[in-house]
Amino acid sequence: MSGPRRLGDYEVLHQLSAGGMGEVLLARKRGAGGFERLAAIKTIRSDLRKMDQLRAMFLDEAKLLARLSHPAVAQVYDFGEQDGLLYLVMEYVAGVSFGDMVDDGGVPPGIACRMIAQGCRGLHAAHTLEDEAGNPLGVVHRDVSPDNLMLTFGGAVQVLDFGIALMRGRSAPVTDFGTVKGKPPYLSPEQVRGEAVDQRSDVFSASVVLWELLAGEHLFAGDSIYAIGRAVLEKQIPPPSSLNPEVPEELDSVVAQGLSRDPDERFQTAQALAEALNAVAARMNAESLGIFATRELAQAKDQHRQWLAKVKDDDVKLPVGRPSHVMTAQADVGALLEESHSGEVDGFAGTMPDRIVDDDADASLVPARTRVLPALLLALFACAAVLAIAWLKMCGADRVATAPADAALPTIIDASGSVAADAAPAAPADASAIVDAGAIIDASARRRVRPDARPRRARPDARPRPRRPDASVSVTPKGFGTISLFADPFASVRLDGKSIGNTPLLNVRVTAGTHTVEFIAPDTGERRYRKVVDVGVDQRVRIRAPGR
């Protein structure tokens, strides 16, 4: 780990995570009489510290969290600057992400109700924040997703990462035109269309997470951000009970209302959704989250305890990161601001985002936009348009709609090499005045999409269905597929002997055929995991290295 060993009164112990914008550090403050307090410190990456927009975003998040006092949001201890480095000192809380629970096939319906209800109470506290004069700040999280929700080992829910939240009076721009903030499968329809958003947008996103916890699979899938966006707008959403017979009919109704594409027909506040879910959980006699966490998270808690003891021992050298399946309340780094442009890609016209800012995306994979003088643009417009489209297709980033809407769904490969089965009240005043400038889908140019959902991992009790061979893949395939790579703790990745960056890496475009992937420990250079994988034409493969 590079960087300062102390930040203010805190001794830096370990790097918990690093991403496109910065890093999160585990730190310790000591005092008289053996006093000790652990904290998570969030910072901006050293090479980005002079970017005014990033500094503004970081300051906005610090100001918001300093105002926000709720059990479901990590407490702010301090904020400061040292040698040009802005840092935010947060409460250190450990637990398991909702995303890991979806991966593992979901949770019992009553537990899902209680988990989302607690998260919604935290969101409601943010939504109803006021300034000193009592004026609503119009906060919208904009990035509610399974990876930004955590169940602690004590059975409490934490809402993470307010780095791209909307708030009145913020210093950073709301959204650059042509860019949409958030993770595509959890965007609300109004986010997809680039319309005004208010707290009801977060209600929709939370309801998507609820659906996935109940069904044990993902709701909105697609081969590109455009296909996912169309699914958000048009897919026929099956009731969770159609995939999980334990879900009662009244819970289906709550989910359906939360997922209404018309904001006026949804629960109008996160608090209202929380109350409906708590009522269902009570009628189901669902156990408390504390009892559930004590039983189901015991192994992860013990693993974390052992890991933490080693980290606090200065004589023990450990790899960067956290124990597998364990996360902290500030382990996910905020989104990276990116420049983007609008235009027409593959015949789809309108104001389109060149990319979606995804917290999981590594900045090293995102190409910067070339700057050209206006006079040259006028002279070379036609040529530049052709070259731009060709460049986008060559890059093959997951943020560009170059694949057809009916392309093959991803194949998911875990560390064992197995393939997953079927991997394939009124609205708040003035809140709607905050508008996202980006849009994935132009409302005037919709197309129908396949109503299918992709599970990341088969439910334990699911009946595996035979995978039909892809007729488009020949013995010597010609074309491209993508590989997404994950590891916890994070790792450097070599693809066919060439370094391509640090995990997570999303939808890396590769030629169809056989490829060798190696996960390298960034601190020692040791190879942690190696896998040879066959990628078919238009196939998406996901590889997760085993945890330590």
C-alpha cells in the first residue's frame, strides 16, 4: 500500500479497496487508557486530486453525510485535507452485501421484507433532509443497488455510497449531458429517459433489489446498456412468486406497486414502502434480522474477525482487500466523473450516453474523449463521424450498443469452473426540478425486448434446464464475446499474457475462441488464480477468482 501512513489523527492500517475514483483505507485512532477506534477513510486517487469536479463531488458527499444521522447510514467522524489529499473519515462497519445474497439464491421472503424496509428507512432519512432554514434539499441517492446495500453482522442494514447523490446546492454538476449515473439494471425508467427524478426513483431501484432478493436472480438483463435500458422501460415483470413459491400474494402486490413505471402509481415515499414491507413481514411472523444474521453470517463474521486481527498486527503483511464476501460500509468507491458525447450509434438516433458511470468500472479501461478544435470539427465532421463509430466498435466497451438486442445472454463461470444453470403522499415539492441530463433510451425510439432475466447463480433448489447449443458458434468461430472479471480482494489481471488492469473489469471485448486469464496479487506479483476459458460469438463470460 502506497500513500501516507497517517491522516490527521488516524493511523492508516490497510487499503480496503481501490477503484476508478479513489481508495478506502482502514485506519485506527488511539488515545489515553488504551482507547482505540477503527474507521474507514475514503480518499481521492492521487492522480485525480486536482480535478475540480471530483473535488466538488467529494465535498458534496461529505456535506451530505455530515447532515445525515440515521442508523442505516455510516456515521461521519471527520473530514479534512492533508498535503492536497481530501479524506473523509467514516464509521467502520462490516457485513455482507445484498448482492452476495442474490448471488447465493436470495433470502426468505420475510427477511427480504425486513432488509429492504430498513434500507428504505435510511433512504427516507436522506430524502427528507433539510437545510438550516428548513428547506428540503431534494436528495436522491441515484445508485441504489445490491452492492450499495449491506447487512451487518449485527443484523442492521446500511445504505452505502452517496457519491453521486442529487442534492440542492451541490457544487458538482448534476450530470454531464450524455452521461447517466448509476448501475444500468437498477435505474428507474425516468433515469433511463433522462427525465426529472425525485425520491420515487430510489423507490423503484429499491424495489428491483427486493425482487432480486425474493427471486434469487437478476430482473433486468441485456447484452448492452441499451438493451438493459429497454428492459427497464418495457419488459413484462413476472411476480416473484412465479420463481419462488414461498412469496405470498400480498408481497407480489407490494413489489408490483414499487416497480410501477409511472412514478405516480408507486409508493410515493421510501417510508411508505418500508411500512408496507414491515406489515407483510409481521403477518408472515418473520424472524428478526439480528437472529438471521447471527445464524447465517456466522462464518463470514468469524472470517472477518480473524482477518481484522491480522491487519491490526503490524508484523503481518497482508494482500490488499477484504476477506471474501465481507464488505465495509465505505468499501465501495464513488463513481468517476467522465466526459461523454452524444450521437448516433448503430442507427439508433437521439441523445445517447457514450458510457454509464458504473462504480464497478475500472478507470483504466475507459478511453478518454479526443479533443478537436471546432474549426477542424467543421472541416472533418463526416470523416470524424465514421471514425467515431468504428472506434467505439473496436473498443467494444460494455457501455456501447454494438450488439443486437437478442444476443446470447452471459455464461457465468465461478472459481470452480462450473457454468451456472440458466446463466444466460404527493410527490415532494420542488424535488422533481432536479433533472438528469443523460438518457439511455429516447422515449420516442423504443423497441420491444425479450422479457428474460439472468440469474448470476442458480438457486439451490432450482431445477436445471438443459442449455441449448448456440447455433451461431461454428467450429472456428469468427466474431467477438466479452469477459467480466471479479476478485475479492481485488487483483491485477493478465489476459493472454497481457496486463489489462485491476478487478473489477466489466465486459472486456475478446475474439471468440480460447483465452487464458490470470489473477495476480498486486502487492506480491504472485499468481493467485489461472483459468482457460472458451468464449463463443456474442457470448458474455463472467469469471470470479476464489477468495483467500
